[in-house]
Amino acid sequence: MADFGSDVELEEFRAEARTWLEENFPESLRGQTGVAAQLMDGPAPAGDIGLWKQRMGAKGWGTPTWPKEYGGGGLTPQQARVLLQEMTRIGAFNPLMAGMGVTMIGPTILDYGTEEQKRKHIPPIARGEVRWCVGYSEPGAGSDLASLQMRCVDAGDHWKIDGQKIWTSGAQYSDWCGALVRTDPRAKKHEGISFMLVDMHQPRIETRPIKLIAGASPFCETFFTDARAEKDAMLGQINAGWTVGKRLLQHERASQTGASTGGGGKAAPVHEIAKRYMEVEADGSIADRDLRSRIAQHQIDARAHALTLARAAAEARGAGGATNAASVLKNSATHVSQTRSELLLEIMGAQGLGWEGEAYSTEEIETVRSWLSGKAMSIYGGSAEIQNNIISKRILGLPDTTQST
């Protein structure tokens, strides 16, 4: 991989990226919001969204820093940052980043996979040809994930899996599942777990979508009954899956640190939306001083988060990947995103109550649904309380208060 570090080389790459994006990003998608939900919560996208996903996958820019030999873009971090800047400039978005294959499973396979596993699984992920889900939580194993009970036994020429997972995002649409399973029920609970790559296209796996308050059904109950995984489907060593699983969670939290506003395109700043609904002074400022100060504080928090995210990304590259700083950034991203939603609902007043109907604009309806779905940010990927525990013990070095004295 060439080191495109100089200003001249980076500007040459910027020109290349700008030209390619102008030629390939569909005009119909420019400035759209809410696209991420369509990619994550529904079947394979069609039309211009599907076309954009295919083009980005073929170019390798959906996974810009992954090695070219596995279908990635082979870009340096500096080039990837320039690419993101150019995408933002025209309101483009990465159509592969909504998938768990790119944000969680793929990076974990790159960390722990055999060469055969990398060559089998990484290129289809990079091209956006397959969808992955993650089988972690169970009805009796949520925050205490290590108490999971889904059994996996050696059946000679394959592994046999029995049990249930819950809150399995996108399971009903997925081709593969990265699942934590119990391979040694006699071992200490953290030591008897393995990580399996399971083909979802088999009659022994059943998915049942769970409808949420926001109206979508991204989560599923998933049932495995004598499900089959091939003998080469174990990622990492047997009974050492807890380490692999924790690494995946680091990648997940790192992917959730962008304080996303819900899709492609450029989301309008809160103060601009406020001026459409609220009284404005002669100088153009928002008349409500209290609201104005809270919007300013939100913008400060969002900017501080963005700068911290950039610093953490640089530190993670030096450390060889995701770090515990992702826990800080996940909580920060949650705060920024949820605060934005709360402010928008307050600003819209009665129009911020719209669920459907001609009385409400598309933006107003999306704002309400985004506010509802955004409440889950404090829970998924490890709850805010779990992140605070990680921060206190692994970053601040504070003692574990649960230990007896």
C-alpha cells in the first residue's frame, strides 16, 4: 500500500475521488436523509440505492481501508478521510456502513480469521453481496452476556447448534450470523464460549421479527434447532470465543460513535430548523434565549465529540484497531444524537407529534420516528451503564466495587 501522505498526493487523490463520485453517485439520492434505515431495516435495496451500493462495493470504497487483496479499497487513513470529505461535500453516503458485515463481522474476521476464512467471507462483505447479523443476546443473557446457554456440540463432520438468540438485528434478511455459543458447559462461564460463523440459509433456523414502538422491525427472535455449522466455521480457538466476542463489540462501539442523524445526505443544523418554526429576532437570531443557549450547547457538544472522535481514530490506528475509548465515544454519540432529537421535537411543537398523514411533512414524521428509535441507542451495543463500567475500570483504573473487601 502506497503511503499517500504528502499534500500533493492527497490532492491528486481528492481530484480522483471527486471525479468518480460526481460520475457515479446517483443524482436522485443527493441530499436524501433516512437512507440508512432503508439499508438496515429492509430487504436488499433496489433502484438507485441498490445501484450506488453495487458501484461502491465494486470500487472497494465501501470498505476503503480494507486490503485490496480481499476486495477493499486499500486506501490509507488519510485517503479515506479525503474520500469522506468529498462524499460529504455532495451529500453522498457509504451504503455499506449500515451493515454489520462491514462494521463488526468483517473487521473481526480480519483480526482472528484464518487465511481461508478471510478469502471466503471478506470479499463478499466488501462488495456488499451478503448481509450478516450478530447472535449475542439471549432471553436470559443480556447485559450478563457471558451467561449465554446456546449449545454447540461436535457432531463429527460439523457443529450442531441449539438454542435461542434475541434482539438479532436484521436476522430475517441475513445470509450469515456471527454467533457466540457455549461449547463447554462445564467450564467457567467466560471460558466455555466459542465464536461461530453460521449460514442462515437452512430450515433449522427460524426468525421472528419484533415490532418496535418506532414502527420498524429491525430486531428478531432467532431460534436454532439442530442448526449446522461447518467444521471450519469457528472463528478463533475453541472455548476462546469470549476474547473474539469482546473484540467485535469494540468494533461495534467504534461504528456507533459518529452521532449519526439517521442517513445519507446532509442533515440540516438544528438552529436552521428552529428558525422555520420559532419566532426570530430582527438580526436573525432565535428569540427564545433559553432554547438558543441549549442549541448552542448541543452544537458545542457535537463539535467536541467530532474532534474527540478524530483523535481517538488516530490513536486506534497506532494501537492496531478499536480500543476502549470506543466506550467513551459511544456514550458521547448517544448524548449528541438523543439531544438533537429532543430539541427538534420541542422546536416543532404540535408538528412534532406527527406519526402519519398529510398534516405532517416527511421531515416531521421522520423526526418523530427517529426520536423513538433513538432511545435504543442507550441500550444496544452495550448499555450506557456497561460503557461507564468499562470506562471506570479499563480507562480510569478505578477498583471494581462489586468485589468483596
